[in-house]
Amino acid sequence: MPNPQRLTRKLEILRQQGTLNPRPQDVTHTLFQHSDFFDPRDLLQVKYEMLRQVRIEKQTVRQAALAFGFSRPSFYQAQAAFQQGGLPRLLPRKRGPRHAHKLTAAVMKFLAQARATEPFLSAKALA
């Protein structure tokens, strides 16, 4: 029987990494039923095994997607990501802007000049 503290810690780590499967109940493949190794809550493991079932075990995309709780389009997205960059590309990516998108070079120049002339200007006054 699995250690409850260990399971709690694993769930915490999966959540922090963004790899906690939001729908573990949808994973119906036999490998993930009553296994100490295969964990339906581990999204990375589920995606990888889904891809492996199609490529190695020659399951159809439809069968694999259904058994692992994904849609066919999600399967193809995972497949493309894996082909482009291997296992790391199956990890969820951070959402949102990748860089400051509201502070243009002109705005930054203005802010730097304003701070140079009045160093104690508040953020509210700068805005």
C-alpha cells in the first residue's frame, strides 16, 4: 500500500511543476489501473505513454487518445511537440506574455529621463 505522505508530496510536486493531470479519472488504459509505477495524475507520463502506444504498440490515434483521456487534436499537438523537442516539449509551457509588452522603448526612455530629473518620483506620479 502506498505511503500517504509520499503521495501527498508527489501531488504537491506535480502541481508545482504544472504536470498534475486535471482529469486523471479519464485515463482508462490498463497500464494506469492499480499500478505503483504508472500514475494517471502525472500528465507527462500519461502523454508519453499515449504517444508510445501509437508508435510502438501500433494502437490507433483514436484508441490511444480515448484510453489516455485526450482528444485526437490534443494527441497530434503532443506528437508534434515531442517530435520537435523530445520529452521536455511535453511539459506545459507558461501562459501569457514572454516579455514586457506594454513598455515600449519610447516609454522606457521617458521613464528613465523622468527618474533622472526627479529621482524620488513615485510610481503613481510616473504612471
